[in-house]
Amino acid sequence: MTEPAFDHARLQRIRAVMSGYVDRGEIPGLVTLVARRDELHVEAVGTRALNGSDPMQRDTIFRIASLTKPIAAAAAMILVEECRLRLDEPVDRWLPELAGRRVLRRIDAELDDTVPARRSITLRDLLTQRLGIGSVMAPPGTYPIQRAMAELCIGGDGPPKPALTPPTDEWIRRLGSLPLLHHPGDQWCYHIGMDVVGVLVARASGGSFGEFLQERVFAPLGMRDTGFYVPPGKRQRFPECYASAADGPGLALYDGIEDSLWGQTPPFESGGGGLVSTVDDYHAFCRMLLNKGRHGGERILSRASVELMTTDQLTQEQRDANPIFFEGNSGWGFGMGVGTRRDDLATVPGRFGWTGGVGTSAYSDPQEDLIGILMTQRLLDTPQPPTVLTDFWTTTYQAIAD
């Protein structure tokens, strides 16, 4: 007799604990998915809108934000395997806007106080987010470079706003007008590198980033509801999105439905955070990675590519410089976090995945053959992860059958 993948009595705690967040009014609704071996369990709790009557459903389409990053990395690795891109070759050929970089002498320097970069940016730099520029972990407007990034709408300084970002060629031109914060390869900086990956994939493939993802990732994996916007025919499955109210407890609307920032084809298809998806679509992507690049009888990526993507690529110094992201127990592969040390129920060596700033989280654990996905419509607007995330992973791991 096949042993069960989950302790089913304990599995019920996931729904009970998640329902508490809805009952207390902290989150209008959410969907969870846990899968281990051949067992798959999905729960939908709450409603799609605050004080609404439409129930959250399994096929609800969520803004997945930074869960886009692993998908963008997979797209780049497809082109590496086809020898259309190379990990350690300068990207100057495809992205001349990023050639001849200059680097700030200090983070608080004026934008013209620079030195020449020691070398060009490579695809490996982009995938590991070590291209030299990214989110600055300081209050908005603290440094001249932050102010310039905000004025140019580069991104990485708050929740995604796809409809308000410049078109692709203009976006990369604006990025190329700024100095780097660090020499390429020296330090890890969040987010922007994966946006550049999307531009690189588009130019190297000869089409748009979205077209490449649809043809080479979404269609083969059966990800029918994943894309850069929600078409009118699917709006009834799209929830409102909320942030903490600015003037006290409670929630405030961040993004509606009919006027959504994800309601039309965006001018810039963000590899760092632009996609929408469902738990089942994203499970198909996670299962492909857990199966070392295979989906059924089809191979999307080689085993070698998946192993490279899910191996920590950072130095100890680079991890230590970003404690808010790595907390001494994880690192970064290609487009995703990688567990390096066990110090709680869920953070384990080899576990890979990431969390999205609009309230989504997805990780895979090869040792346990486990996938967990949580999707909410609640922005993560504090530096520390909300308890709904930690409680989801705690209840998921305690439900694993011995």
C-alpha cells in the first residue's frame, strides 16, 4: 500500500488557520495549494472583494508580482540551451543601452560622481541580480539615485504598476542613462535585473517577451490563465487588491477590476513582477522544475539548467549584505531564492521559490517532493513577512506524513 503524502487530520489545519485571517478581516480571500507526490489539495477561502459576496474560487486569477522572476529565468535558460544567449557573454550585443557602464563612487553620490565599470554586464549578472543596480533599501528619496529611478519610472521602489511603466525600448534607454550602484558581479540588488532579463529575451528571440513565454513556457505547460494582463472575458475571475489603510487599521483598495493596472496589454512586460496567474497554472510551472525540467513527456529545460537555477549563486558577503532578504538561511539562484540552512519548519536546504509583493508565495522542496502555493490579494507592505505567509508554510510542513 502506498503511504499517504500528508497527514490528513493535520492537513485540515491549513484551511482552519487561513480562514482565521479572513474571519478577522485581515484578508478578503485567498487560495492555497499543497502537493506532494501524487496528492494535490487546493482550498479557496473568503471572497474576491472586501465585503463582497463573490466567493474566492480555485481558478481565481491573481497578480503574482515577483513570482514572475523564476518564469523569466526559465525563459532565459531556454535561450541559453539553444546557444542564442550565453551566461558569461556581455549583453551589450542585445542591449547596447547597457554598454559602457559607469558606477557611483558612493551610494549617496550625485549621479555624475562616477568611475568606469570594471567590466560589462552578463546574463549571469542579470539572473543572479548582480548587474549592479536594483532596489535601494532606504526610505524613498534618501539618495539621488533613488530619486532619479523614481522620476524615470524604472521600478523596484514599490508595488508593481504595469500600466504606468514606460514602453520596453524607452524603459531600457532610461535605465541605461543611470549609473550603477555597484560594479557588475560585486553585490546583489533586488528586482531590476529580472526586468532586464525580459528585455533581453525579447530581443534575442525576435519577438515580445510575452510571445516567447506563451510559445515556449505557458502553452507547453498548459498555463492557460497566465499572462501580462487579464482579458475582459476573464475579469469575473479577477479579485480586487488591497493594501494597509494609510489612516489606521483596515484595508484600502490598491487595484480594482474594471480600471485595473493589469486590465490591458502593458507597455512594458516586466520579467521582475508583471504576470497574473492561478494556483493551478503556477503549480504546473513548479512541478516542471521539481521534475528537473520535464512536464509529462515533454522537456522544457534540461536537468542541468534546473539544477543551476536552483543552486545558490551568491557569496557569503553578498548574502550578509542583504539580511532582509536572506536572513542567514537562504541565498539566490537564477531568478529565485534557495534555502541553505534549516532554522524553522519551512526553511530547509535545497528548497527553492520566491514570494511576490502582492501577497503570493510559491516554493518547492525536492527532498520532500513538496510544492506549496499561497495566493492572496493583500499587498506585503512591511519589511517583515506577514504572519499569513509564515503560518501557511508552518501548517504545510507539519501536515507532511512521516
